Amino acid sequence: MHIVTLFCILLPVLGALPFVIVLIKKKRIEAFKAKAVVTTATVLKAEKKMGFRGSTYYLLSLEYRKVNSNEVYQVKRVVYRKQQPGDVLPAMYLDDDPTRFSLEFGKKTGLMLIVTFIWFLLVAAFCYWMRSLPMSPA
């Protein structure tokens, strides 16, 4: 098999991978949201950390109360937006398992689906263009 043909088979598959990952994440968030109870979480502590290549993230210690109950839960989450102790964030948890907690509501997954689909189309167009070039015998 010619190397360009192999390349044009593998590249679109790899180009579709980000789209598939975002689609799976969107489905998981929607499934969680369908069962979740919305509440607020208070930031108890926010530690600034340095990540890979100087990226900044914050390790938050959060506290939230179970709705219609006095049960208090404390969790830790990583976020990329600066938060201060005392800040109140929207959150959700599963009523049957309050330790399953999320700050992610999936607001940007729709945009990410569009971006990753456009990426896939660009990769596919590039491969189509590559296949249309005259090939020298291998």
C-alpha cells in the first residue's frame, strides 16, 4: 500500500478522535445532569499551583450542603479560573450518592463539538487534496 494512501486512511481517524472524545464527555455530563441536584458550593481554600509548562490552576477545597438536609460535604476540585475563599460556585451532586459532585455543567461542550468537527473536516479535506496529487511509484 502506498504511504500516502495509508496516511490518508489513518489521519482522518486520528482527526475524528477529538470529536469523539468531546461527544462522549457531553453524553456523560448530560447523564449526570439528568440525575443531579443543583446546589451551590462555597470555596473554603484556594491554592494556586503551577502545571505543565507554567500553566496555572487552582486546587479548591469546597463545602456544600445537601438540599433539604443539614448534611455538609467537603470536596477538592481543580479549576483553571481564579477563585477566592468565600466565593460561591454553582455545583451539582447525585442525590443517592452526594460524594459524586461536579462543577462542570457542560456549557462549552457544544462549542467544542463544533470546533472539533471543523478540525475533522479540515483534516479530511487535506487528505482528499493529498490523494488528488499525482503519486510517484513507490
